[in-house]
Amino acid sequence: MLGEIIMKEQLLKMREDVISSVAACDSMRELEDIRIQYLGKKGAITAVLKQMGTLSAEERPVMGQYANQIRSEIEDALTQAGETLGAKESEARIEAEWLDVTLPGKKKPIGRKHPLTIVTDEIKEIFLGMGFSVAEGPEIETDYYNFEALNIPEGHPARDIQDTFYIDSKTALRSSTSPVQIRTMTKTKPPLRIIAPGRVYRSDAVDATHSPLFHQIEGLVVDKGVTMADLKGTLEIFAKRLWGENSKVRFRPHYFPFTEPSAEMDIMCFSCEGKGCRLCKNEGFIEVLGAGMVHPDVLSRCGVDPDIYSGFAFGVGLERITMRKYGISDIRYFYENDLRFLRQF
Ligand code: DAH
């Protein structure tokens, strides 16, 4: 009798304990701990039921039934709390993982091409399309490649110490990309079709249109039967691709030591269409490059037989073209790395 009362009280207390701990519980894990504590194999209910042996034969079934009822009440309480907590937890998770896809993204500043690179790439693309490949040469050149091989002997005005940065009497910073012609012809047998973009150096005083470092793109074609007509045709196509189908060019006779005959190519002023205006200094045309038929002496110096082969060459100043293309008024903007300038391209 006494045992029965004690057990009942234990069970009732247990139910109350479960109800209050479930109420205080705020996670599924804690809830599971409570379940194990009371309903588990080594749990509190089992412990109480173990005392059944102390009861009389009549009391046992009554107590068994009672214990089962408490057990199922406890189970119900746990299940119900589980549902509520589960819903709460998944709501919290959804809330935590919520992402506002309408927020503007974080912009990472992306670098861009320098205007000189943009125009170099454009010109490369045009000539690659005509079967040229890209050649390179060193910026520190020997006297031979920079001058002598190009028919510029000692004492020639183009060698003027004021124009060229000498490193020693036989070495200088190349003053044009023309030495790449010599290197290419010496190294590779014709037929040749190359362009050579790169930096060149001249000891000029800096102003809005002069810089001691600037860029040229050299071109060279050597093959059997190359004529001035090929030169004109190729450069005309180049001009039309770069400045548009409607652009017009003209060739003027000129002098370069390494070409014969030599010419300069002008493009008709975009602004006045040849009439003359401020942009073209009333000329109607703007000079864009130097060109000519490779001098026979230059060919033979490079091991190319001028009786079999002929060729044409040209040299374009990159800064001038780029300045005109974008309306840039001062060459110094190219080298100052001012982001306000660079971000415009
Ligand atoms: N080398 C010349 C200069 O720097 C440009 C030039 C003119 C290059 C005529 C050539 C050419 O290849 O044929 O002013």
C-alpha cells in the first residue's frame, strides 16, 4: 500500500517535472535529452517500474496501467513540444539564411586597358587579318641595328646625339622600331610579313606632343615581286579598317635612309574633309606614317638578295593616332597614370 502511494507520487512528480522542463526547453536537442532522461531504457520511468516487485499481486496491474498512462502523457507532452520547437527552429533557420537578392551587389573596381593598348590591339588585329605576325626586338639596341644596318652611317643627322639616348658609344635605347626589320630579315628567310609594336626613345624636350618615351608600330613585307602598289594597297586597307571605310589617304614623296622610294601617308582630315581647318592646321590632311620600299642595300646587308626579293616597310607613331582617335590634347596624359584619365577608356 505504502509502496503504491510512493510510486504514484513519483510518477506524478515525474509528469510535473517533464511538463515544466519541456516548457523551459528551447531546443530539439534539449528536448531529446529530456526524453532520454525520462523515457529512455535507463530512464526515470523504468526506474520506478523496477520497484513493481515490491507491490502486491493486486496492486501491480493497477500500478502498471497507471504508469503506462503517465508514460503516454509524458510522450504526448514531448511530441507536442517537439512539433512546436521544430517549427520554431526551422523558422529561425530560414530567417538566418534569408538573402535579399534585390540588394545591389558589391562592385569591385576592375582594371581596364590603357588607350595605347586599345589602339595597339586594334592595329594588330587589322594586320593579323592580312596575314602578318607580330615580331619583337630589344629596347636596348646596338649601333648596328639602330643605325648602321638602316643606312644611317656615322655622321648622319638622324644620329644626332641630341636625339638618341646612348648607353655607350656602341649601345643606345632604340630610337625607332625599325631595327626590328633588320633583326627579322637577318633571322628569317622571306616571305616575311610582320608588324613590330613597341617602345622607342628620343631625347626630346617634353611638351604636349613630345615625350622621351613613345610607341611605334613597324611593318615589314618582303617577298618576290613586292611593289609600291602593294604598299599603297595594304596601307589604304589599314587606314579604312582603323578610321572607317570613308576615310581617304594620300601618299607624299619623302626621304628615309632605309627606304627608296620613300613616302609619307596622310589621312584626310575627319573634321573638314580636306578643306582645311584648325584640327589639320589648314592642311586638309594629317600625316600618319612613314613608309617606303626597303632599300636594296638594307636587304643585302640582311642576307636577302635584292635581285630576287623586294619589300616595303612602314612606321606608325602610336601616340599621335591615339590622341586623334580620342581627342586627347596632351601626350603626357598617357604616362601619368591619373585614374581620372585612365577610367575614361
Ligand atoms: N623609322 C621612322 C621614324 O622613326 C619611321 C619609318 C619610316 C619606318 C619609314 C619605316 C619606314 O619602316 O619605311 O621616324
